[in-house]
Amino acid sequence: MAKQQETTKQGDERLENVEEALSKTELWIENNQKTLWIILIALLVAAFAVYGITNYNKKRNETAKNLSFPQEINFEQQASKAVDFASYYMQNENYATALNGDGEKPGFLDIYKDYGSTKAGKLAAYYAGLCYLKQGDYNNAIEYLKKYTNDDKVLAAMALGLIGDCYLELGDKQNAISYYDKATKKNPNDFTTPMFLVKLGMTHEIMGNNAKALEAYTTLKKDYPLSNEAFEISKNIANLEKKMK
């Protein structure tokens, strides 16, 4: 009987301890309810963010799944690596492979298609246009050069000037003049601007626009006197001035 009473007493003590612990927990929850809600919301936001980022990266990585690059390389870096591979063929004048790929790595056309939203992907459009130009396919060259939208100081002007070259090869001198003019005004610099001022002036001469040609030549001599083109342009200016007398 005494043993049973002792067991009952121990049970009551455990119950009292449990109830006391529960009371303290409830009190803590009640006092920290606001903090708990903030933590809960933060955890939910973090979970959704991780889920969203994971799905986003999964979709982007699927686009590049045919490239044998390490997983840690991001989307922009994958595009840049792909351009590097294709550029090797372009530099070796294998323009068809540079455009279409070698069977394992993509060429500029697929790079632009898959990575056109990246800086390297847009550069692929420029290189594709250049490859087409080298092959004498001027219409496709124009199409891809027009897709180049990076605002690089030199290449942006070069793309416009090369479009002018394509139109000139196609016999469309008016469009050639238009794009040479755009090229001279796009990010003026000591490399591309003198070159396209000469082409602008020469195309005007071909069309008999002597005053416009003289304007291009004199602008070159005045604004870029130290350029290689400026050293040769005096002859053109002198010949034009004779014609216009």
C-alpha cells in the first residue's frame, strides 16, 4: 500500500513538472507571438525564393545542356565560352563551321538563338554577320549585323559601317551612304570614324554628290588630322575642288 502511494506521488510530481513546463512554454509563445510570426513569414519567403531561383536556373541550364561546360559556369559565361570556341574557326577563315558549329559545339547562329539575351550572345550576331560578309552572302550579313545591339564604342560603329559595305556590294549606294553616315556619328573615335568618313565621301563621289563628298573629307582632315586616313585625304580634296570650280 505504501509502495502504491509512493508511485502515485511520483506520478503526480511528473505531471506537475510537465504542466509547469507546458505553462512556461505557453507563456513564452504568448509573449513572443509577434517574433514567431516574423520568423515563420521569413522562412516561407526564403522557401519560395529558393524554389523560384532553382526553377529559373534549371530552365536556363537546360538551354545550355549540349555544351560540355562545368555546372558552376553561369549562363553569361557559357555564352562567352561558346563564342570563344566558334571564334577559333572564324579566325582560321573556316566561316561555315564558325556559323553552324562543328558537331560538338554550336556556331554563332545557334549561340545567338540560345543566348541572344546575353552580351556574348549579341556578339555572336555581330560575328555571324561578319562571317556571312566574308562569304559574300550580303543579305544575311545585313540581317545579323542589324541584330547586334551591344553599345561597344568600336563594334557598334563597325556593325553600322559593315552594313554600309554590304549595301555597297549589293549596288544599293543610297543605303550604303545612310549606314556610313550613321557609322561616323556612332560613338566617334579615332579608329572607326576616319575609316567610314572616307567611305562616306567616296560613295558620295561615285553618286556625283561632290559637295557632300568634300564635306566628309574636310571633316576627316579637320577632326582627325593624326589618323592614317587624313594623310591621304588631301589628294581627294584637291581633286574635288578642281571638279567643282
